[in-house]
Amino acid sequence: MLLINKNHLIEMLRGALLSLAQERGLIDTPAPRLERPKAVDHGDVACNIALQLSKAWKLNPRDLAQALVERLQLQPGFEQLIASCEIAGPGFINMRFSNSAKTAVVGEILASGAHFGELSSSNTVVSSAMIEFVSANPTGPLHVGHGRQAALGDALANLLATQGIKVHREFYYNDAGVQIANLALSVQARLQGLKPGDTKWPEQAYNGEYIAEIAAAFKVAPEFKNDIEAIRQFAVGYLRNEQDIDLKTFGVKFDCYYLESSLYTDGSVAKIVEELQAIGKTYEAEGALWLKTTDDGDDKDRVMRKSDGSFTYFVPDVAYHTSKWSRGFQKVINVQGSDHHGTIARVRSGLQGVAQKRGWDIPKTYPDYVLHKMVTVMRHGEEVKISKRAGSYVTVRDLVEWSGGFTSEMTPEEKELALQRGRDAVRFFLISRKADTEFVFDVDLALQQNDENPVFYVQYAHARISSILQQWGGQMSELASTNLSLLQSKASDRLLRRLAEYPEVLTDAAAELAPHALAFYLRDLAGDFHAFYNSDRVLVDDQDLKMARLALLMATRQVLQNGLKVLGVSSPAKM
């Protein structure tokens, strides 16, 4: 139920419990908790505090529950908040909120509008946070794994923002190392007239058609000399621009693009290594420099600098996260693929060494990680593994265009609508499962215009409400003084309960870094609306009843809008 109702009831329970405790000469009493009964018929909320305390208080749990209910009924405001209070089973207290308490959520939603469910910055412990996500190597187009990161990271950022946290979105470009060298080599080979399959085609080169596109563009860029360094710079810039276009198509924006190469040019990597050596966090063995990660719980120590003098990939990561902390981001969340799991202990261990050297108080669990698993793409009943343009994987752009039914023959307006449909489907689908579970993306399902398509199901609820409100033709202000006590059907009751859960869903999803919980909620809310629509006619002759039901629909549409916006999905008025 609405958080204010739950909090009010918890305060009442605490007062009743304290009264009983004082009577028995007890001092410490645990804070009572409320749960949602498994069966709707059992009530709106339940409390098992009597079961918890019965042994310590030496009372039968049902007797203790009865005594607690009697004291609860004496609390100020009880009659206005609670309609019924019953003892069930071995000592559960099942309670139902009054009709006025339940319907109050409608007025709050209509008054708060787009801000319903949000908290102010004064209600949060952490004032700011950084979310780093996508962070793709600029060596090719964004693949569907990057798409899952983009959807998860952007939704997480929006979720944290609803909790009053100022969020900084950052993209870390791995523009240094072997993969970038291979990119330059690939483009150089194309410039020499080679292509994949030729005997002289480099084994480590990238085979996608995009390499040929880069080579063709390089030929008409007179400001670049035809040497490997110029090719490298051009190719990285070209692909960064391509990735920016993909991200724009996907509706994702970043506050900062941080270059890995800058950590070398400004001396950050060298300085980190020196500091870790200075405090005895490293040692030399087998011609390499090792970090004592076992001091921080890793299963074995890790090589920092190889025998050839080059650094392993986690060393610049330590320098990068040192930068994050020094820039004031004490809350950092990295959204990465599950293949990064092995780097977590190494990065955290390195950071603890830096903290020791610099006198910083960096938590041992810094930064937080959200690791996602693979995405399998199915189309026309078959798994799709390659894209002609990318060469060896499906790109984000492919997925958006396929899911929206995009074709080159469309008019510009039709193309834009198709891209919007595709973007909505891809975002919603990729968020709708826990990040640590593998996901099968069914393009055919994304194209369906029926209840089996989850994003269509939710958006259609919004569009259907918009159609009803358009038929009515009134203004929201007309609903401000509606008699909501007329909302007494089972269908309206379920819908009211669901609406009241929204603020808590946001808070829990943000705390647990679990945007999929919001996707689940929106599907449930859409289901409760469709059930209400099928059982309770809205545009009835009874003016007061019509206005009450319209107010409920207006509130439902607002919460659907708010939730979809957090997920980065549009709320169409027509479908």
C-alpha cells in the first residue's frame, strides 16, 4: 500500500508494542514489519511480530497478538486508517486499510503527476553516484551485449534519480592496447586491397564490412597521412562516431566519455604502480611485477606488469577507479558483462592499496558491479549469430531495426516510428530479466501486436486509457474533488493496491540495482488495469461513479507513464 499508510501503521504498531512492553517491564522491542499476505482475501498487510516475541515474552502468540490488536485500536487515527484487524493461524495479524486510506493514492498521484513515487535529495544517504556502462572498445559497432548494458545502465541511472540521487553517466573508452592495434592493422590491410579470406589477410584482423567502410572513408580524408598511427587515430574516431549514432538511436546519453589512453598520457598508470610498490603491495617474480591480491581475498596474486614491460588490462582499471574516487564519486556502479567477474577482486585490491598509500577511506566493496549474461537473438525461429556489417555478431542497430519492422523503403516518418517501436521493444525486453540470467531475445515476439508482447501489453494499457479519457473530453482539474469512496469493486481495489505499491517498487529496485523489478511491476499494473476495464464500465450514466473511475484511470495512466519513462520507453497515446 501507499508508503505513507504503511509507515503510519508501523508507527501505530510500535506505539502499541511499546505500551505492552512497558506494562510487562520490558525495554527492548524489535521494530514491527509489515508483509503482503499471499492471498488477497487475507488482507492488505500482515504482521508476525507476535510470533517473533512470544517465546521471549512467555506468551501464547495468539494471546499476544490479541493484546497487541487491542492496544493498536487505541492508537490515534486507527479508525481512519484501518477497516479491519484479524488474528489468523498461529498468531498473524491481518489488516485491511480503510477505503479512504486506499483511495488516497489517487489524489496523491494526480497532485504529484510526473513526480509521483520520487524522493527528494533530503531523503537519501548518498547524494550522488556514478554509473559506468557500455564502455565498448572503439573497435567495431555496438553488439547486443552492449545494448543490454545500455538498457540496464540507463534504467539504473533513472531509478537512482527517482530516489533523489544526482547521477553521473560515464562511458569508458578502451582506446589503448592490442585490440586498437589490431583495428589499425585491419584498416591498413583493407587499404592495401586485401579482404578476409585472402592469403595475406592478417589472422588477428577484424573481418566485418565496417572495416571496409572505414578504409573507404580514410581514402577521402586528405588531412590524414597514410601511416599506421594516422590510420589508428582515424579508425578510432570513426568508430566512436558510429557508436555515438547507435547510442543516440537507442536514446542513451552520457555526461562524460573517459579515454583509457589519457591514463597513460597523464602518468596515472605509472603513478599507481609506483604507489603500490612503495607500500609493499607488489613483488617481482618470473620477470613480472605481481600485485598481492590474495591479501584482499583473491584466490591468487595477479600479474600487473608482464615481462615485456606492458601492463595487464586491470592496471589502468585501478587508475581509472582511483580517478572516480578522487572526483568525489563515493558511490560507483559498473554495468559490465559477466566475463569481467575476474577483474573485480583485482581492481578492489589495487584500490585498497591506493587508499592505504593516500590515506583514503575507500570501502572494500567499492565499486559496485552489475554483471549481465549473454543475449541470444532469435529471428524467424532461428538463432542469429552474425551480422554482415559486424562480421561476427548482431549489432544494436540490427536489433532495433528488426524489432521495429524498419525497412529502407519506408518514408522518413515511417522510419522514425519504426525506430521508436524497435527502441522501446529492445529496451523493455533487455530490462525485463535479471541481469545475471541469460536472455533469449525473440525478434518475432517483439513485432507482435498482442498481449504476448510485454511492451505492447503495457503500452496498450496506456493507449487504451488515453482513448477513454479522450472520449470523456474533460480536464484533470475536474477530477480533483471526485468522491473516490465509490470505488468499491474488487477490480478497483486490486488496481488501487497496485498503484500504491509504485513508490516502494522504485525504492526497492534502486536499492537492489534491479530495474527488472520495475518491468515486472508495469506488466502487473497493466494486467490489473485490463481486468478493471473488463469488469467495471467507466463511462457510465452515474456521473459521480463515472468521475471516480475516470480519476482512477487518470492515476493509472500517470503511473504507467512514470514507470515507462524510468525504463526509457515511450508512452504512446495511440497504438
